[in-house]
Amino acid sequence: MNPKPPQVYVLRIWYEPSPEGEVWRASVSQGEERHYFAELQELARFLQGQFPEQTPTLHLEDVS
């Protein structure tokens, strides 16, 4: 079995003002491709999808 080539991701996480108050936002870049997330759970699902055979299940229920 040939190992997959290394992958490089740039993860950015920040607070952003909204009518409800400050909220988390995130983006993940890989080469020219960038994905934006309004919730940390969406980010976790995206990352799990990138490495389904290697990633343990991430539980973010306790993140506020």
C-alpha cells in the first residue's frame, strides 16, 4: 500500500461581530481552495471528511 502524499492545510479561526454578539468563524485553505465555516461543528465535519480512515470522531457538543 502506498502512503498518501502529505497534505498542508492552513486553519484560521476568529471572532466576528453579529447581531447576536461575537461569534466564531473559521476557514481552511489548501492550495488555492478555501472553505469557510460559521460553526465549529461544520469545521470538525469537514476535517473528518478529509481523513475518514484516520480521524477519530470529534465531539464538539461541549464547545460554547
